[in-house]
Amino acid sequence: EKLPLQIERMAAWEEWLLVGTKQGHLLLYRIKKEAGCNQFEVTLENSNKNFSKKIQQIYVVPTFKLLVSLLDSNVHVHDLLTFQQITTVPKAKGASLLACDIQHTQTGEEVLRM
């Protein structure tokens, strides 16, 4: 079945596929492999049409259950499960590229670097 939206970005983790569209929609699919064969069941689990801006880049941070997005040259941080915006990164205004990394401190703490 053809999706009536133009796909701009995708990100995957575990059995999940996150699709960002040119129209500003965010779609969350679950992909399950059927036992004993090479077939997959794909179901749309969640969608958000409220991004309202072209999704330039998305990055999933499963450790913190976060979604980091680049929308309209601004970096936003969202809850990965609900897509609710947590914050906008003010020092990143005008960004054209986004990179994220999880670093481990000497105390064993995990820190997200952008």
C-alpha cells in the first residue's frame, strides 16, 4: 500500500521504525518477524501530525527514551513514546545538521551529547 506522504527521514531501534515526512507527520511502526518464515508484520502504532514543519533529521535515543529532531533549523527534544516536546535547544538555532552520542563517565553515568 502506498503512503500518501513524502518520506524525508527514518530511524529504527529494536522492533520499531520511526518515519518523518515532508508534511511534518511522524509515524511509528512496529515490525514483527513471523516465526518460521521470512515474512514481517508491519503495523502503524502511533502517529503525530502536529510537527507541522518539515522533519529534516531524527535521532532516537532509546537509553533515555528520547527523540531528538531537527525541524526548521531548530533542535527539539521529544518524549520517544508520546512525541510530546520536552524542550528546544536554544543554542542550536539555525542548525543544518544534528549528531548525537552517548558517553559513559568514569562514574558509570550515561550522558547524551549533541
